[in-house]
Amino acid sequence: MLQVAIFLGGVFFWTFLEYTIHRFLGHKPKGRMEFTKEHLRHHREGHYFAPFYKKVIGAFIILGLTTLLFALPFGILNGFVFSFGVISMYLVYEVVHKRAHTHAPPHGYAAYLRKHHFYHHFRNPEMNHGVTSPVWDMVFRTYAKVDTVPVPKRMALKWLLDEEGALKNDFVGDYQLI
């Protein structure tokens, strides 16, 4: 039972890492770091995602650091369990983030997360840094409630558009092409 709680702690800790990495490494260095360059390219191009090998390198760094930091006070087994939770949620994040850009939302929470995320992309990059959860945006007051997301037509996600390039009726209340 203790290991389950530690694993879930790692899952929750990922949401904090996701927020802080995105906010402070993705945006603040303004292109001075490789991660920032990749992230800003993702913002500019929308469909671009960093190559897999770079994500693996980042995952190993996070895995090593979280294992070490948690293992020092709580033991090596607990360090690995915690890190397994972190990495598991990181993998969930990767899937959720990629699908947000490439697929229409399958349900209400996915639709909510997409609006939250795309407000960050298309309206205000200083707000809504969480991709899998808005919790840390709420805690650190970078949460913006989103009604309609203005999307530049040149950056419109394929799943938003019909064959003629107009906004699909399903998304008219949530998105606006500009």
C-alpha cells in the first residue's frame, strides 16, 4: 500500500514538473537553451514535436534526478517507485499532448484540456502552462478561464477544420478562426 501511495505521489509530482519545466524552461530563457528552442519551435509551427531521442534523454535525466532525490531520504526501492510514477505520467503527458494537436477530443475533459492548452498556444503564452492538468496554473495564478480560443487560420489544427478549410460545426462555440 505504501508503494502505491509513493507511485501516485510520483504521478502528482510529474504534474508539477510539467508546469515548471514548461513555464520556466520552455518560455523564460527565450531561446538560449536547446529545450527552449525546441519548445518555441513547437509554438511557432504547432505540428512540430521534438525528436524522440531528445525526449528519451530528457526522460532519463528526470528519472535519474527523481530517483536520487527521493531515494536519499526514503530508500532506493521507494526512489524507483516514485520515479516510476513520474515517468509513467510523463508518458501519459506525451500521449495527451500529441493527441491534443492531432486528434479531435473524444470526451469533455479532453475538450477542456485542449481549450486550456490552445489558449496558451494561440492567445497568451504566459498563461495555462499545464497540459494534463490546470492545477498548478490555479496554484500559481497563471490560470485563464477559456470560453473561445482564437486560432490563426494558418495554424489551425487539422481536426478543427472541414474539407473546405472552415471550422467544423462541433467546434464553433469553443474556437474561432482568425
